[in-house]
Amino acid sequence: MKLSDTDGYEEDSELPKDKEWLYDIKELNVRDGIRDNGGAGQYLTSLLAFMNALNKYVNGIDDAYKNLDIKLYTVKMHSLRTSFAIVGAYDLAALSEALEAAGNRNDLDYIAENTDSFLSECRSLYTKLTKLHSL
């Protein structure tokens, strides 16, 4: 099936009842995530994979930041930015894009001013998503 074959296909466009709490997570644009992933089932698969990797991303970025390994920091930030976009976390994608750009510029002041709050937001989202494991 080509992506264009799913245009107008409604059957998989809503989350199951037991996952509707995801709509309440302010960091996620669930409807866009469902659309961009080709349906609710695939979105949930992507979201679960994202959640399972998020802690590793955050810890890797934190370690690179603390060790002033800006090249590694920038690479990890790029990967995380792409993952945020896939799951509809557009504000966090924009923040990671700004931090990635700062890494490319070697702008240590911007990185120092924004990394801790960014990582805190990531950890908050991870905590909200851990409920996926209990369902």
C-alpha cells in the first residue's frame, strides 16, 4: 500500500479508548502523529519505540553536555529532533533543532542556558508516556 492510498481512510484515525489519555499530553499533537504515521496503530508503535529510546537519548545528551563533547551532543540532538517530529512533539522538536544549531555554531552559552530545561521537559514527557507500559 502506498501512503497516498490511505488518504481519506478513517478506520485507523483515532486512538483506542484505553489510549485516549494521550490526547491530554500537551507536548504531543496526537492527531498529526496519527496522520503522519499512517494510522493510530502505527502511531502507537512509533510512540512506544520513541518512549523506550527517550531515556537513552536524554542520558546521552546529558553526558555529552557534561563532557563538553559538542559534536556528539549535536548528533544526538539531531536524532532526538527527528524522533520528536515523528511522534508529533513539535515544540520539543523545535527546541532540539535550536540546540542542534547551537551545537553546529559551537555556541556554548546558548547550550548552557537551555540544555537543562530542555532535558527536564524531555524527562517529564517520558514520565507521562510510561503509562503505555502499564496498558
